Amino acid sequence: MLRYLTAGESHGQALVTILEGIPAGLKVRAEEINEQLARRQKGYGRGGRMKIEQDQVDILSGIRAGKTLGGPIAMKIKNKDWVNWRKIMSAEGGSASGGDVAQDDLGQAKVVHHPRPGHADLPGGIKYQHHDLRNILERASARETAARVAACAIARKFLESFGVELVGHLVNLGGIGVTEDRPGVAEIAKRTEASELRCLDQGAEQKMIARIDQAKKVGDSLGGVIEVIVTGLPVGLGSHVQWDRKLDGRLAQALMSIQAIKGVEVGLGFESANRLGSEVHDEIFFTAKKGFYRSHNHAGGLEGGMTNGEPLVLRAAMKPLSTLYRPLRSVNIMTKEAYEATVERTDITAVPAAAVIAENVVAYTLADAFLEKFGGDSMDEILRNHAGYQKQVKDY
Ligand code: EPS
């Protein structure tokens, strides 16, 4: 239904994306996309690159006078850092002698021969037959997520038309967890937007910041856990009937595809494996006013690969970034000698950014499921289909 692709290298000229399948008549302004891009750039623990970039989208097609046309939406985000990498990264580059290694003004080739453990460098180099691992790392970089967020921000806007609210926030950083109960989505959004780490719990946040400072001092990096909560979803997005239609699987794929994500949980997640069934499942109740409702939401809003009307609760674990200022042991891919891994400029942590990326990729996957269920070519048609189904659910 909905699809998008991104292109672009971290230090290339620009990132681009094409999003197709958004119906006609959705109001979208560039500022709304830019707002998501700016949120993604924030967070204590980010490195020097974020001082260079101020991501702004250039809408090239698919939107006219503030409304989608129904055709592909193409967007571009310039890399401001490109001016510093032009000679190294341009399509026409290459050494004067005709070799394939470009040099910058200082005569540096910035070739990478020492793969970073945990990064795409080594498997990518072997697979694509590159002996300059920059040819891998430039595309593997999480810089790509700027383009993803731009595309997904439009899907998010689409979802908001149906009263869906969502928030992504940080619930663990380097082993320090948030203990506070979760208030409603709007309250979490308000409180975490004002936080340097996109974290609800100010006490935990101070400890996390100290942990980041400590990691920075010793040249290390930190991971964490983010949580996405979505309310206002109808019952029945996704389906139990086929593996690739199960919404939990599709959401997990969207989250797992974010750079550095190593695990995904739905609701109670891994903890449900430790408990008896009677301690896990959400008992069902009914009142005329509320309709069907649950005692708690351990299922995280998904049963049988379908939304069940309860809030969607997803968590994703991000590993510590694989570039370390105090590098790990590696091997020179040319000489096969032991060497320290390459040190590229990096962030100490990017978990707060991952919360924004997660929020937006979840919105994309849900918008796709919405279009499947309520499909149509214009917003009016889809809103009508949605309202008809909501009545059907109420009358069940
Ligand atoms: C990244 C390394 C850093 C991060 C980058 C992701 O970039 P650089 O090598 O230019 O310092 O800042 O993230 C972004 C540029 C971004 O926009 O999120 C990496 O290796 O993945």
C-alpha cells in the first residue's frame, strides 16, 4: 500500500526519499516534517556532526498548495557537511593518477581499512568487494534515518487525521532504567520533549547524563531502551490469517531495521516468558459505556497479530554505537595484521534520537495497515471508510 525508499551517503551531497501511497488531500507542511527532523537531531551525548547539520526538507514533488496530490512525494535533505567531503565523496572523484581513491584538500584519502567491531564495515566490505570500508560505512550510517523520518513524518500526519496519538521516549540508558509509571501519551510527549534525553524520569535522567559524561571521558559509548506508545487505534489493524500480515511482525521489522537496534518487545515482552498464563493474559470485561476493555495491557495492544483496541506498547533495545574513541581490537583488511579499529567522529549515545526514529517508523507501519483496512485514494474516502468501520465495531 505504502512504500518508501531512501538514498544517500552520510557525507554525500544529500539524502533523498520517495514515498508513495499517501492518498490525495492530506494537509502537509514542510515545517511539520522539519519539526520531526529537528527532534531527531536532539539529545545529550550527540557528537560534533549535529552542530553542523540543521536538517530541513526540500519537497520536490507530490504536494501542492499544502496538500498531497496522491502521487509519489519526493524529498531532499542537504548534508551541510558535504562541503568538507566533496572531494572524497563526489561521483567524479578519484586521484589524479586515475586511481579510485579520492583525496581531500589536505591530501587525506580518509580510506578505512580497520573495521569497527559491531559495524557493517567488515561483512559489508567482504560482501560488496570493497577494500575501502568507507564505501560501506557511508551508507550504513544512521545519518540515513533523517530521510526515513522525513518520509515517515508524512505517514504520521496521515495517522493523526484519525485521532491517533503516539510518543517515543527513552526508558533505559546504559542500564539505568525509568521507574515512573507512564502517564497518558500527551503528558509523556510534553514532559519528554523538554528533557535532554527524552526521558520521563528526571531523577533517572541525571544519573544517565552522569553515565554519558563518564563514558565520554573513557572513550566509550552507551546504548539503551526506547518505548513507543500509540493510542486511538481501531481494533483489527493487521491480521491473524497470514504470517506477513501480522502487525506485530511488521512493527518489529520496522523497529529492527533502525541502525543499532538489537531487540524488540511488545507489551510485557520477554518478561511474559517468566510468568504463568494467569499472570500474563489481559482478562476481558464489557460495559455498555466502555465496550470491551481489559484488566491490564500486558499484550501491548496486539493479539493474534491484530490491534485489540488497547494502547500499542513497543520497546526496542539499542546497542552502544560501534565507533569508540578508545578503539577495540580489529584487523587491517589489507595486511591482515592486528590493528585498532578506525576512529570516526561519532556520538557517545544516540538513544534519544532513536526514540524519535522509532516513533516515526511505527507511524509509517501503522499508516500502511490503515490504508490496507480503510483503503482509498483520497482522505475523504478513507475517513468515510474508517467512520463506517468504527460504527460496525460499536454495533458488534
Ligand atoms: C554516525 C556517525 C556520526 C553521527 C551520525 C551517525 O556522523 P559523523 O561521522 O558525520 O560524525 O553524527 O549521525 C548523523 C549524522 C545523523 O544525522 O544522525 C554513524 O556512523 O552511524
